[in-house]
Amino acid sequence: MTDSATSHHHTDLIYQAETDSQVANINATPLVIGIVAGEVSGDSLGADFMRQMNNLRDDIVWVGVGGTKMQAQGLQSIFPLERLAVMGLVEVMSQLPDLLKARRELLSAFKAANIDWFVGIDAPDFNLRVSKKLKPQGVFCVQYVSPSIWAWRESRIHNIKAATNLVLCLFPFELPVYERHNHPAICVGHPLLRTIDQTLIDTPINQRRSELVWDNDGLQQFFIERFDDVSQLICVMPGSRRGEITAILPLMLDGIQKLILLDPKLCFIIPTVDQNHQYIVQEVIDQRSEQLRAAIVVVYDDTQPEFSQHAMAASDIVMLASGTATLEAMLLERPMVVVYQLNQLTYQIAKRLVKVPYVALPNILANAPIVPELIQEQASGDNICRTVMRLLQPRAYAEQLHDLLVTKQSLQQQSNHEPSNSVIEQWFIQNTDTVNPN
């Protein structure tokens, strides 16, 4: 063996010994992880990450904020995640005192628990401020879901580098900005790529629809007199936050009112994330005409996991707000129309800053307008009606479905890292660099 080979061999042995020592140390005491999700979609991401970590270790102590899914994985939430679910720039300002108080409460709880890692799920405006306090204290800080620096204000990368040790990106188009600035980032893919039930796609749509209806009393009652008299079933999803529902649902209802005048056999299903959201949605609908109320069923079903996905899969098309639901619809291979409206001031500010021409994830992933987006003043009842009727035409329907399939396959090919493994590997790399910087 040459001197050079011997030297490399010794280096490898030292590295292995250090790694084995770190493994022994990390396994010697419980791993305490601080974790924060700021809204319903973040709760799903957090629960998926927690489930992976719990499969690797059975002694993890979870401290932080999350919803019902994260709590089912072992988190005792310090306060409800709804406290952090504030939508828009203007709306945040009115809630700022309570958000600052919430941050102080979290940092105090993390200090008392002596956390080893902090994982912020989305909500970057909140979580990065938390991690910026924690990283100098030696806490390994991960931002799960990249801030939208690929779309606007790339200069935020400097704050992200100061606040985090690693960023977990959901989409491949997010990585180049981190590569340009030499900061660790990994595309782990969206958990929906792993959790979407394939049978929802493979089962014929008529069977999906029958199963959906007969498994839910509210749907049985709605469809019992019209099941054979439905031209198309449209799933309507106005968002998971109260602010979205009150801003976007009335616009959707304006479109639905016009649609049922053109085709009285159209039916609409609105799945909600919980019973409270069901009441909020129903209250908005109850202010409308009897004809419109009769065409819509609002359903919450806690007996069926991912009930909204079942509702989408059983529908011909989906009318929805921009957000994670657009990715769900694409993965379920359901053509869609996106409707979205922000506070006008928030929108005008964002319009001047955002570099990306699309808001819907399928369009951003495809870098092309494969699904129609009706934003702000375009989100009128007339435009919604025209766009939906156009999409229901066989040729337009087939074209969008083809584009969604191509985009879905491309995303699947570029998303192949497990979040838990990615975090552990980066933690070891950075600890090894600290122990042996040369």
C-alpha cells in the first residue's frame, strides 16, 4: 500500500470512528426536536416527517406547535396552530403583537426542553425568526419548505443562511438559488407524492363516486334523488383558512349560480377540513338562492382519512384556490380551474415583487399555463362560468389531463430523497465538519 493510500485509509478509519461515536452519542439520550407548523397544510408535512423519524427512533421527544395529525404522531402542541395561520401582508400586521408573544412562548418552551433540533414547517416569516435565535445556541435548524426566494426577494437567502443549517425543498425548481449561494438544500419532494392513495387513481370514476356517496350519510341524502340525474360532479375547494373562504367562496358561488343556469344537472361538493370550516362554508352558502343551495353539498367526514382527496378523485373537475390542493388535484389526475383573490393591497405589493408568472403549482412546475388561473379581477362569476364550461368540453379536458400527467411524471422523477434521512445525513456531515474541519 502506498503512503498516499495508507493516509487515505487512516483518514477513513478516523472518519468512521468519529461517525460511530456520534451515532452512539445521539442514541445514548432521547432526541428532543422542536417543531412548528403554522397552518393545516404544514400539519400534514410535519406529521409525515415525524412519522419517518419515529420509525427510526422510538424515544424522540417532540415539542412545539401543530395540528391534529402532528399530535397523533406524539406532539403536545403548546398552543393551537390556528394562532399562527395568518394570511397576507396586511392581515399579519393586525396580528403582530400576538405573533410576537407566541414566539416568546415557543422560545421559552424550547429552552426548558433543551431541544437538539428545530424543524420549522413552512411559515418562514415566523419560523426563520425562531431559528435565527436558536442556531447560535447550537441547535441544528431546518426549514422544511423553502421560502419563495425562487419567485421573489432572492436577497432573503442571506437571512436563511444565518438562520438555518439545512433547507428541505419540496420542488426541484427551488434548488438553483441555494446552489448559487452555496447553502445546503435538498429536494425531498412533496409528501403527497408518497401518500396519495393510488387506488383513487386506478379505480374507475363511477366506482369512486359510488363508494364516496355510500360511505357518507350527508352525501347519501344529497344524491338519493338525483344520482342518475347528474351531468357532471365538480369538487369546490375555497381554501383551508377562514380568510381564504370568506374572500374566495363568494366568487366561486357567483360562478356556480351561472353554471347551474346553463346546466341544472351540475352538482357541486365542498369537502371541508373540519366541522368548524363546514359551518363557515355553509353559512356563506345559506345566504344564496334556493336553486344554488340545492346544487351544493358541504361535507366533513372524520371517518375517512384524506376525505377531500376522495371527493376530488370522484369529481369530474376541481374548482379550487391556489395552494397545496392544486398539487393534490394534479397527482390525482383531475383537471382543474384555479380561482384566487387576496386583499387588494397585499396583491399589489406581491405583483410588484414576484418574478414568476403563475400561482398554481402545476403551472409553476410545467413553466406553462396548463391549468387556467382566474386571479383578482379575473375571478368573476362570468369568467368562472366560461372557464369551467370550456374545460368540460372533451378536447380541452383531454388536453389538460395530458399536460397534468406529463408534469406529474417529471416531478416524480426529480423527487427521491426522504426528509428524515436528508436531515440526519446533513446533521452528521455538519457535526463531522465541526469535529474534523480539515
